[in-house]
Amino acid sequence: MQLSDQVTIAIVFGGITSYYLKLGTEYNVRVVGTVPTGFPEPSIPNISLAGSLIGDAFVIALIAYSLSYSLASFYASKEGYTVDPNQELVAYGMTNVASSFFQTYPLTASISRTALQVTMGSKTQLTGVVSSLVVLMVVLFAGPLFYDVPNCCLAAIILVALRNVFNQIAEIKRLWRYSIWDFASWAVTLVATVFLDVIYGLIIGITFSVLTVFIRAQLSNTLVLGRFDKTEVFKPVDSYADCVEVPKVKVIRYEGDLFYAGAERFAASVIRASGFDPRPIICCKKKLVCTINEAEAILKSVHSQQDLQLSSHPLHDIQLGDGTCSPEDLDEPVGGCHSRCCPCRTTKRTQANLKLEALKRKQTALCHLSTLLDKVPLNHLILDCSAWNFIDFVGVNALKMLIADFNEVGVNVYLASPSKSVQNYLLRGGLFELLDPSNVFISLFDAFAFVQNLKCQKLQDGCGGDEDHF
């Protein structure tokens, strides 16, 4: 028996039984009751209320469209056709604008009525025409006939129509195995819908789904890639024993999008995968460069035979004009001693000592700087951008800071396989003011081959000696 026949029997039999047994009056059974007949007169909506209702209207419109489109997409996927979201938006917009002149509720799809029509075999838009005609007849003429129909009969019809929806619970096990995040979104939406309402369930479900996107962005994988010998294939070295890394070259793939939710983790994960953190090295380098600059300033000052007034200069290197100075004078700053004693003069021997000390400090700092940079385990870093679908302004800035840090310690950074849209974002974000466009390659193997050719060229030129220094 078709569901349409079951619906007819339930309504007719339930209404007749309730009418003759007086279930509504004698036994307090809930019935449909009075069904208003006729149409309200059309009138222009009160525009003065728009300011106070605009916020609620926006939320209602968003929820109504989301519910309608999700229902249409769900059943379209089962029936093998597609739904145009723009067409749906225009349709609901036009119907709600037209119905507003008749003081109706906001129009949207109904889960129960949609499931009922699908179960009854509805396929085309003619279903809506027939349903509208039936509703029109009820509104105009047949309203009193439904007065004694018990509400439980209508509820039974809805439950039977929704049985296919309830069968989707069998998908929970497969959904759990597939993705814990998808299962969590489904479970949260279900619980919110059952215990609150469809509208609140939809809001909570959408909010939770958006939240999972941010959480997933924090959990994107960062892989170190190696190359199969004599091939152009790169795979994670942790998963393939035959993949080999090249000394002084690191190939890293970040499997996520670079936007504000995961930009900080991207930089941290790339640094961790590279095997060293350039930031402490940069800090030490700046201190050594500062020491070198101070030593050069001292040498320049001594060379020009100017008076040296360094706050860090020891007092025993300063001799007074008469060669004497009291202990009290030694406890005062140089300026104070100079004000009460005769003018200071720097002897040639003192100048020689200062020059020797400055040279020693400079040579020591240069030696430490060279040793510090020699300890950097990389010369080339290749970032595989093939998994990047999107990058925002925060992501571009994070990438720029990362490249600047590696360049500061002598590591050349290359980008491989970025999509055209990602390249446009990088261009607008000013990345190529820092990174040479020639360091961007269309494929990972092209970037790797460029680095290898660069190493071979330097070896042939004899600029670096051992290959490990490239």
C-alpha cells in the first residue's frame, strides 16, 4: 500500500471516528480544531518596524535558506540531480517578498512535508502545484471537515514519512570510522535539534562545524619529503624507507591552508621539521655584529686620534696631565674627574692598547660569527605549496617572517607548486619584495633540480670546497 493511501485512510478514518465518538469533547483528545477559511486582505507592511526587526529578519532569513538548501541538497543527492543555490535564493526571496503583503509567516522548507512528499513518490514541481491546490481548497471550502481529525493521526503520518530519515542513524557507525569530526558535528546537531528546536539545532550545528574547521587548521600535518633515487617522485621520509634526503637541503610540505587560524602553527611546524630554529641564531648574530661594529668604531676613533669617551673604558687607562689622581677622583665618573683635574690625554701606548684590544674583540667576534653560521645544518629549504588552497594576509605575513628568518642565517628558501590563486595572494601581500620571483617553481622537482645545479656550479667554481658546505 502506498503512503498516499495510508494518509487518506488515516485522515478519513480518524476524522470519522473522532466525530462520532466525540473524542475531542468527551475524552479530551487533541484535534485539529477550527481551520480558518478565506484569505486575508493584502496590505502594505509597516515599514516603520524595519529598523527594530532587521536583526531578527537577517537571522531568520539565514536559517530559512540554510534549512531549505540543505534539504534540497540532501534529497537531490539521493535522486541524482543538482541544485543551484543561487536559483534557490532568488526563489525564496521572491516568494517571501510576495507573501509579505498577505501577512504570512516567513516561507521555508519543511522537513516533515518534504520527507512526506518524497516518500509518496513526488518527482517534479507539479507536486507543489497539486499541494497548493489542495491547500487552497481546504482554506476556501474544506476547512470544517478537518475539525475533528485527531492530532495523533497527523503525527503518525509525519513519523511514517520520516522513517527513511530515521534510517540514517545506521550511518553513525560508518561516520565514526570515517571521521571523528564529522561524527561530532552530526551528534551535536542532532542533540541540539532534539532537545531545543530545529532552528537552534541548525545554528548550533553550523557554529560547531565552523569551529571544527579552525581546530582542523591547528592539526594540519607537516611532512619532511625525500626523493626516490633517479626519479621525480617525492614522498614522506617517515613512510617510505627508500626516500632519501639530500645533505644541506630540506623539502617540507605543509598540508593545510595558510590563514590566521593556523599561521602561527605553520611557522612553528616548518621550523621543527627543518631541524633547527633560526631565531636564537639570529639573536646571537645580532650581538656579535654589534660587538664588531663597536670595535670598528673604536679603531676608527683611535685612527683619527680623537678623544675616546667610552662609558665602558677602564679608568686606569686614563692618565691625568700631572700623572696623579686621588682615590676620590677614581670613584667619580670620567666627566667629574675631568672637571676638577687638568685635561685628560691618551698616550700613544694607551692608544695602541685600545687598538689591540679592539682588534682582538673584532677578530674574536668574527670567529664566533663564522662558527655560528657554519653550524647551520641547512643551505636550502624547499616548501611544497601544492596543498595550499588558500592563504590570507596573516598567512602571507607569517610566510614572510619565516623566509626572512631563514635568509638571515644564510638559508635560501624556495616555493614549489603554488597554485595561481595562491601566487596572486602572495603578490598582493608583498612577498616578492622579500623573495626573488625566480625562487618560485612550477613543480617540486624543478626546485630540487635548481638547487642541485646550484650546488654543482659552486663546486665547479671552487667557492665552497666540500659539498657539505652548500
